[in-house]
Amino acid sequence: MRTTRKAAAAAAGAAALLAMSVTGAQAADTRQAEPAAAPAQVLNTQVHAWLRANVRESPNTSSAILSYVSPGYTYSAICWTYGEKVTLEGYTSSKWVLIDRPWPKKNGYVTAIALSGDSTGGVPNRC
């Protein structure tokens, strides 16, 4: 009986030691893990106006006018979104581009029709 108890105690001790070493290894792995990489920052896109159009507070013609884009000038755009459907120079679109205006001015939306390029003025990022 005595030998059986010693063997059982030895087995239990070995199991406890093994469990502690696994737990310690897991903790060590956690401490050595690299921090997760930050998400890639989305960069603004340079857009070119070919029409004069108002820059508005929201993507619709009833919102406040903040400024305007002028033909031949380049602007920094953040993203595009859907808004009110408008028609300019025979073109119709419901896509609006968010223009990044220098601080302290508020950013604003311009119809994508006023910008050169594809249907979003070349802006790949959707708001």
C-alpha cells in the first residue's frame, strides 16, 4: 500500500509540475508576443475640379454652402458617399466627395460631377 501511495503522490506531483510549466510557458508566450499592428492609415486623394460647384455642409443642395471648388484647381479629398441626385452640365449623379478643408474650416461635400476622373472623382475610399 505504501508503495502505491508514493507512486500516486509522485504521479500527482509530476502532473502538477507539468501543469505549472505549461501555464508558465503560455504566460511567457503572451509576454513575448508582438503588439498588433495599427490599421493602415487611409490617405487623402488629390482631386481636380473641372466645374465650379459649391462645397456644402452635407451631401445635398439644401445644406449650407461652405465654399466652392474652381475649375483647374486641385483639392484634397477624404472619401465619397451617396447623397442627393444632382444634374450639372448634362451629367447626373448622386455621388458626393468630402473635401478636406484646412483647419479651422469645416470639411464639406461637393458633387462628384465637378471633379475630373471617374464617377467618384478618382476617390477610392467610401465614407
